[in-house]
Amino acid sequence: MPNYRRNRVEGGCYFFTINLLERHENSLLVQHIDLLRDVVQRV
């Protein structure tokens, strides 16, 4: 696993990308985007 550098700044933010294994005609992330936002906010 790569050794990522993280700038730990209070109030900072991260950008990340989510991909599904079977992306073709899969709307799972769109259907549950509110749940995903809530989980990321809590973490």
C-alpha cells in the first residue's frame, strides 16, 4: 500500500473518488447519496 502524505490541518478537507466494481447501469451511489454523505460526515 502506498505511503500517502497527509497534511493534518484543522478544518481541512479531503477529496476522494468512489467506484463500483460493476458500474454499468448501476445507480447504487445515486440512489443512496444522502446516506453516503451522512456516513462521511460522521466519520
